[in-house]
Amino acid sequence: MFEKAVRLADIEQIELMLSGGIREGLVEEYYRFGSIVLSEVQSAGNQIEGKLTALLGLACGMVAFLLFSTNIRVFAVGKIWICSAAAIALVALISAVLGLMTTMWRLPSEADWFKQELTDPILLKKYHVVSLVSAHQQRMGLIVFKSDCLRIAEIFLALSTLVIVAALFTVVLS
């Protein structure tokens, strides 16, 4: 799915292309666009984490409500429905937690910023373009993982809600 959703470039090919006689204006444009793309990825990650945080809160609330606020001693069938809904909501909670776990993003470092061997400004900017591409690709991998966790949490939270609705119908029809 990751390969289909995002077209990644081969870093070695980029390095090879940049090592040739490429014009300064083109290097500048690669750098500018790389900065924009990196910023967009960061923004997407923040949005996904915000949604994961909301789902984490919903899942925690559902689990706590289902396990501690409902009278599950009423009848055995109701107890089964409620425990099933709580277990499914717990899976959503775990998925949200996994997606929110702190992960160190690869950032262009000071070693990338001040490359000692490169004294020519054009060569240094070419090197910075490669650093931006590398950071972007690593961040995209993390974004895909977080979005997969979000998708799983959404599905299981919805499923838990459906089980609760089914439990309510069971109670009403009894």
C-alpha cells in the first residue's frame, strides 16, 4: 500500500544525478520543493496524531464505561454483548496507543548541515537536497504506520459501537 500511495525516488540515483553538471537554479528548486514536501509530511503526521489522540480518548471512555458503569449482572446475554464490545474497544485503544508511541524522526542533523568536505555552496546544497529526501522517506514510513494504526482503531471503534447497538436491540426485544 505504501508504494502505491507514495512514489519514492531512489536516493542513490538522486545522488548520481546531482553529482553531474546540473544547473544551480535546478538545485535550488529541488531544495525549495524538498522543504515544502517535508513540511507537508510533518503536517500530515500532526493531523493523524490528533485523530489518534481523539480515538484513544473515545476508546478509553468506551472501555471504562462498558466495564465499570453498566449493570452487566442483568442477564447473561447482555453481559456477553457488553464484554465483547469492551474487548473490541480495547483493540481500538491498543491500536491508537501504538500509533501514538513516540518515534524519533530522522532529521537533517548538524553533520548534514555543516558538511566539512563540501566547501562549494552548490555541492553543499546538493548534499542538503539528498538529506531532505532521506528524511522525507523515513517520515513517510512512519506516517504510513500511524495511518494504518488510525484505520484499525477506527474500524474497531465502529465495530464496538455496532456491538453495543446489537446489545441494546437484544435488551429491547427481550
